[in-house]
Amino acid sequence: MYKRQQKSTQSTLVTGLTAQQEQAALLLASGESVTDVAEKVSVNRATIYQWQQKISFQCFYNQQCQIIQDNIRNGLCGLYAEALNAVQGCLQSPNEATRLKAAMYVIGKVEMIDASRQDPEAEIRKLCTSMESPFDWDDMEPHEVLDEAKYKELMKDNGLM
């Protein structure tokens, strides 16, 4: 059932994975089952499960999933105008129930928009701030610490300095 092939066991410096492990992660991210992946990369299913426990494997898998999600998002954005026309058409429907459903859909989507992130400086400050436990045992309250170097770098990268 499993073909024994001479596979490279050399890890790449970029991912920390072998070519075989990278292929397995790619196949899993594309929706293949563990059984199918194991067969395609010529290892036992248990080996796939062991690989899935490695942080480097998990991170590479997550990167591949992110790429797939980005491609889907881009494809959906390409359908935006067509979808908007369809919703607008429903709003013009002679059927009251269809118009009401379309209107409720639009209202629900608009209400879900999170427009709270409007201050880039405040957002960058949040990214660069961490909670630190006090060294003084009398003062048991943790306090915020701003990573000044990271803050300045992000401000500069975002054209705010």
C-alpha cells in the first residue's frame, strides 16, 4: 500500500521541514484527508499525525491556509459588483418578501461593519504595548510597557513620523 521511495530528509532553512513534510502540509491545507496525504507522500498516517504536532509544520500549514484564504477573498472581491447588482435587483423585486429579505440582509451587513479602528497611532500603540508584572510586591497591579523602538519603527513604516 505504501511505496517506499527515497525521499530527502534534509530540512530547508526557510521552513525547517523536509520537502516531503512541506508537500504533506500543502495537501492538507488544500483539503486532502490524512489518509490520502499519507499515501501520496508515501508515509504512514501516524507519521502525518506526528508531523502535525511540530510547530514548524503547524506554522507552514497555517501559512498555506492563509494563502488559500487570501485567494478566496480576492476571488470574492472580484464578484462584488455582480453581487451588489443582484442585491439591488432584489430590492427592486415586485415580491414584498424578497424586498424585505434583501433589505434586512443589507441592514445586517452594514451593522456588522467594525469602523472602530480609525486612529492609526492608537492602533500602533496597542500593538507595541504589553502588560508587565511589577517587581514591587507592594504594588500588585500590572502596568503597561510601551516598546518605544517598535512603536517608532511602525509609526515610520506607516508614514506617521
